[in-house]
Amino acid sequence: MFASKIRKIVLSAAVIATLPGFAGAAVYTKNAPPASFDVTMKIVADCTISANGIDFGQTQGLLSRAVSGSSAISVTCTNTTPYNVGLDQGTGTGSSGTTRYMAGTNGNATVRFNLSQSQGGTPWGNTQGTDTMAGTGTGTAQQLTVYGEIPVQNSPTPDSYKSTITATVYF
């Protein structure tokens, strides 16, 4: 009698395991439809600019000959972004447009200087389409050279002379 109860329990467990709903959940798997999602971003036109100064030297005496120097401007713009780089007149007393002066520390004396896009070439100013330098971004840094020259002129009082030029990238 005890053996027949065991058979009934085993037989009942086997029947339950084969019933619909019980067997499918434990034995069969079904794939759900796939889900998709977007990964997005937007690249906007952008540029950065940096510049090095020009030092015409520390031992200039008489300005009876032209003194030259140069500087590098680094422009990085997003790929295919058109840009223009402009240079303002600077901070020297009497400066205007592409006519530039360095002022002495005493505030009275000045030294005239020129900035151009090529050696002895076009003055480099800040009027877009007229005297700025145009380019197209590549996504990597592009080096531009600023050519500076102090033309022959009457030498002012011995002093230290300076002008701060602001380089701007327009895009």
C-alpha cells in the first residue's frame, strides 16, 4: 500500500509537468521582439584661437633700418567651417585700424609698427572680407604666421614699448 502511494505521487508530478502552461514556462523559451534606440549628438560650428607674441628685440638703438619679426597664430575649427582671423589695432596710443603703435612706459613716446599676412604684404586688420585672413577648418590646428615690421622712423626716447593685439576668429 505504501508503494502505490509513491507511484501516485510520482505519476501526479509527471502529469502536472506535461500540462500546458507549466511545461512551456520551465522548458521552452521564446524571444521577444528586439528593441532599438538612437544614439545622437549634434556637432556645431566652433573655433578656438591662440597666439604667440612678437619680440622685436631688446637692444634697438636708432631705427634707421626696418626691424622684422614674426609670430604664430593657431586656429582650430570644426571640419568645413569657414573662418576669418582678424587683428585689432592694439593698445598703443594713436593706433587705429591697421596703423599701429607701441607706447612707452612713460606714456608719451610711441614706435610705429606694421602687421601683415605675408612678409611686406597686405596689412592684417580686423575688417572681415577686407583685411582679415580667411580659411576653412579641418578639425585640427592650422598655423598662421603674422609678419611684423618696425619701419624706419625717428627713434623715440629710450624706454620699453608695448602694444597688446587681440586676435579674433570669426566663424
